[in-house]
Amino acid sequence: MDKHLIEEIQHVSLSLFNKNFFSVYHGSISARISTNQFIINRRDTILDEVTEHCMVRLDYNQRDYRWSEASQDVYIHEHIYETLPNAKYISFTMPPYATAYSLKHGKVSPQDYHGKKVLGDIIIYDPRNVDDWMERAQYEIPKFFQNHETHLMLIKGFGVISYDRDITEMAKKVSVLENSCRLLALSANL
């Protein structure tokens, strides 16, 4: 695997883990490496110490044993890459304030400067029936991105799926969203 790519993923993954956006159980990060291949963290990876061994290379056309070693979010990532040719990096995070905010609201309307300038209003997607969400997610998430001009999707009670051409931009948008939700929560108590 490309050493520079692994270092980029390692750096961003550690940052997201330190902010509590990834946990021991929740989270995934991937990168497209060619037209029909991508790398994604393994199922048992704790995302604070990503190494080359923590990542698995997958080919859309070759369903072998490696698919079962990949993160449980692998099919979501696969369908986003297939549907959105401009997606180079994808992450699934569970930032606590944004996820908590999604439980009580239908959209995020940032009141802080960076939230307004970088994100604007964010629609919160309601998956409704959580019992079959993981089966539907791989189809509904790419469809949401096709129908909305955004690179991040806040899903009620689930977390944030984001993609971008630049891994730092992707992480920045998740961080701005979390900060905006934190400020909205804090200001509600004033």
C-alpha cells in the first residue's frame, strides 16, 4: 500500500479518535486507490493506531475473504464509491454532540461563524426503522448524496457519513459540524 496514503489516514484517524468521533466499536475510514479498488479499516481495528496492517484492500469485482475482514460499514463505502466518482475518502464517525442533536431535531442550523460559512443548514436524515437500517444504509446513503449538494450526512441516532476529495477537508467538515452542535447545545442552556 502507498505509504503516504497510510500516513494521511493514520494522522486524520488519530485526530478523529482523540476528539471522540471514533470509538472502539464505531467508526470507519477508507480511501479509493483506483477505479475499482479501495482500502478500508479492518473490522477489529481501533482507529487510534492505524497501520498498513489495519487496512484491507478490496476490489469491487472480486468478492473474496478480505470482504469479511473489513469494517461492518464496507458496503456503505463501496456503494458511495460506485455512485459518487468524486469521492476519494469516506468516513463514518459518531461525534457525540452532533449525534445527540440529531435525536431531537430535523436539521442543524449553525449559529456560529464557521458553521454558517463552511456548512450552512444540514438536514438530519431519519432512517425510521432501525431494525433494518444496516441493510438499507448502503443504498439510502449514496442516494441521499446524489439528491443533496453536501459531502456529509448526519443520520438521526447513527452518526455522520462524510466523503471528500481531500481527507483533511472531510475531517474539517465533521469537526465544524460537531462544534456547531456543541455550541447550539451549550447556548440552549444559557
